[in-house]
Amino acid sequence: MKKTILALTILAMPLAACQTAEQNAALGAVSGAALGAAVSSKEDRTKGALIGAAVGVAASTLIGPATTPGQCYYRDANGRRFIAAC
């Protein structure tokens, strides 16, 4: 079950690249919460989901929509931010 949730979360993240900032943040929060709950222990599942949601929202602001339609912000391996087609 945990592997399925993890795989679905990872596969869903690229789909949010060119949406509004609110939709991107919401998808980041949901994905992060699912991933946090999946990898945490039974006793800390709620705490893991909350931390995962916070990290997901933060991550969604790093890779998000640009102001030009059809263009998105990305980060390269060195942390530099650039705009390219979605």
C-alpha cells in the first residue's frame, strides 16, 4: 500500500507544473500529506501527514507556473531557476 501511494504521488507531481498557484499548492499539500503518512509509523501518521503537507506546499512554490501561458518555472541541478515550455 505504501509503495502504491508513493508511486502515485511521484507520478502526479509533474502534472501540476502548469496550473494556477493555488491548484499547484493544493496538489503539493495533498501529495506531501499522502507521502508523509505513507512513510511514517502508525503512531506518527498524523504528524507525518502534517509535515509532508507543509513540505509539499513549500516544494510547489519552487516549481510552479510562470506568468506566461504555456511556460513554467523549473530548477536545474544547481538550484538555478529558469522558464521553459511546460
